[in-house]
Amino acid sequence: MNDVKQADIELVTNALTDFFNNASQVKNFNLTELTNFMEKIFKQAGYRELPEDLQNNILIMHDYAVGDFILITGVIREIRRLYPYAHITLMIHPKTLSMAECCPYVDEVILYAADYKDRNNIAQFYLPAVKSARELLKRRIDVCFAFTNYADSAFLMYISGAKTRIVRQFPKSSDVYESYAHFSNIVIPLSFVHNADCFMFFVECILHARVFNRELEAWFTPYDITVAKKFLAGEYDNKPASVLSHMSKNIDKLNRMATRAI
């Protein structure tokens, strides 16, 4: 990853803090005012300079649970195929950690700090997002693929400093339409195909590349596979209790991974 001066990170995060401290009502702040203000700061801190390799550092964002996460496994594989030497960071919701950490196509997995109730209410999420931005700013993200659904993700994508921010289009009637329209700079046209195909369209439309394989994947630890085989073979007398036991072990695992959350 590119070297980043701590002074550049402080410049960006201090500017964000100042902006919200000066806002009369955070929940009603103007998105255009924020982006106009922050673009000057990002340029000053060097986050809008294009590197020789435009995809040196890639951020892939996903903000929901396992079922939806599986739908992007194919496009993660395709992005790695197209950029074999890029440093790819996968940012995911804690619910998908046990699967995401087994992904063979990324260099690191980090977690959302999404412990607030309303993910579309900036008054609740802007402070945790600014804290998370400190970690992302260290990476000098060149391209962000946001396979996301919430306003907090759109905001975090923007303040990550990513030069290119790719999102799918949301209907104008959506609660998050304005957030994604303001915080992105490449929007994939609204599609009514299945989400898995819609995400592959990111590769075809933006990267102008052919998709070699449209299959989805799921990644498991050897322990996950062992438990599944025993469960399917009927080796557990009390199946619900066995499942709960396995879930509790995953919760402990998640707690041990908490130090990786940002």
C-alpha cells in the first residue's frame, strides 16, 4: 500500500469534524455543501492524485448479512482476476465475518462499526464513520466498489478518500438515493435483473472486461465443514442444541476478532 502521512489523515478527519461541529443541525445538513467543502481538503491532502496504476489499492464494501454477501462472491473473484497485484481490502458487516475471512481473493478483511440503530440517519453514524475513515485513509484507496444499501455506507465510501467510487443506481423514491448520488462518481444504471448479475455488470460496464465465470462461491473453515457433515449425517441427537453450540462458538470467534473492527 502507498505511504500516507499522518498529517494528511489528520487534515481530512479534522476537517470532517469541524464541518459537523459547525453544522446547525447535523440531520439536515446539505450534502452538496459537504462534498464541495471536502473535495478541497481531499485535494490538499493528496487523495485526488491519480497513481500510475489506477487500481493499486481497491476497497470492496458490503453492508448486510450472509445471504446477500454470497451474491457478491463471484464479482470479488472477477475483480481479483482482473487485478492480480492490487491490494484488495474487503469491508463487511460483522454478520458475514466468519465466511468473509476465508475469502481467498482479498488481502484483508475489516469490519463496519455499525452499532447504531438507524443506518440512514447521519446524526447517528457520522462520528463512528469518521473514526472508521482513519483506517481507510491509511490505505489511499484508488477504487471503491460499493455493493451496499445504506446511507452510512455511502458516507463512509466517500470519506475513505477513494478517488473512484462505484455504486449501483437507486430509485429516486429510495431513502438513500440522495446519499449515493452525492457521494459516488460512477453510477451503474438501475437494473431489474437479479442482484448477482447486477453486480457482475460492475465488471462489464465499468471495467470493460468480460466475465469469465458467473458462479457464486461460499467459503468455510474446516471446522464449519466438519460440523455441517456431522449435522447432515444425523450424528447430533439434539440438533437445535448442537446448532446453538456451534453458533455460540462463532460468536466467541467474532468477539476475538473485534480488535480488527474499525
